[in-house]
Amino acid sequence: MDLGLRDKIVLVTGGAKGIGAATVKAFLAEDSKVVLVDRDADEGSALSKSSGSKVSFIEADLTNLKSCKEAVEQTVSLFGGLDVLVNNAGFNDGLGLETSPEDFMTSVQNNLLHVYAMTHYALPQIRKGAGCILNLGSKVSVTGQGQTSAYAAAKGAISALTREWAVALAPDKIRVNCVIPAECLTDQYEQFFQSQTDPDAAKKAIADLVPFAQRLTTPEEIAQTIVFLASECSSHTTGQLVYVDGGYTHFDRAVGHDHNKW
């Protein structure tokens, strides 16, 4: 299916690995022009160099507001505009209630402020072509996780901003949506599994909690949803929190249990 994204200019934050890298590749498969922004110079450069002339890499630490502004400016300089912003960058640092208020606020700022800043700086360009904005949320903002207060707060705010911006930008015909993963097999998650005594058993234990097919979501499945929501096939979809999680967040907890054992 041609999603009508040929030569659309896309900026993906945190695009060097995991869901971000899968998103870069998915847009390139639709013949879009893609800029990936990441602080990982090695991974970002490698992905850019292996992906052809329609992709560029910008090394930047998006916790620095100046870097956010410059990333947008460089994107416009490289390709002449900006149609789609994917706010993917973020990191679950596992900071719970024992964390000091100062460190809590630093973590929230690191996971949230760049989402606002990138959108703020990109907006004049996105308005020119009635483009769209895709945010990445997390199931922890809905379900809780127990030891990740700062990350949950940031992701909850991103969900709220998705709805707020969708309303604010509807008169400009700019769509804003949020994709929410749950248990997705990213590089970060794989590192966690490998740190366990029995990595395979740890991965299976998590996968067994996912109602649909008892497996982890792939980054590619998240990326395909992002691309679809950016396309004209989703031309009347805005302000939505779209869960790509195999039913993890909302299915009844009884799903998957053998009731005959009761």
C-alpha cells in the first residue's frame, strides 16, 4: 500500500536504536526523507550511512534546549522543511519515591521538556504543510510499574499534551497522536534480560504476561503504527492514544489463566 509519504520530511528523535531506528527504516520504506536525532554518534552515523541518500543524522543531546532548536533548523536546512515530527526519545531510569525531589524533577525534565521544545520549534514548519506530530508514550503512565515515578509522570504528561495539542492545532489541520507500547523488545529491554541470571526465562516470564500470542511487541510493529498514523490513511485521526501492546494494558487479568484449575 502506498501511504502517500513519498518525499515527506520526517524528524525522529532518539532515532539511532530501538523503536526510533525501526521508525526511521519504516519511513524510508515509504520513500520519505528522514532526519534522525540522537546523542549516540556511533549508532546514529552507522544507521544513516547504511540507509541511503534520503536520511541524515544529527548528533544532539536533546536535554539541551539549544540542541532542540538547532536540530529543527538543521532539518529545514537539509531538506527544505518539516512535515512530520516523531517525539520518540526517552529513557526509563527507574526512579521511584525514594528519589529526592530534585532528582525527580531532573528526570521528568529530561524525558519531557524536549518533547515540548521540539514541538515548539518545529511548529512553524509543520503549520506550512498541515503536517502531523507523533508522540511516544508508555503503559506505565496508565498501569503504574511501582518504581518509576519520574518516567511515569513524564509519559503521563506526554499523553495529556497529545490531547491538548490535538485540540489547539485542529484549526491548522495538524493531527497529533500518541503511540503507547507496553512490553516491547527494545535494545534497552534486551540489555535488562541479559543482566538476569537466566535471560531466556526472564524474557519468557514477561512474554507470558502479554495476552495476545504471549510474546513481546517488536519495535517494527510500533514503527508501522507510527507511519500509518502519519499517513493520509489516518487523515481523520487525531488526539488518540493508540496502544500497540498485544492487549497488555487493557485486557482483563483473567485472560490467559486456566479457569478449569479453579
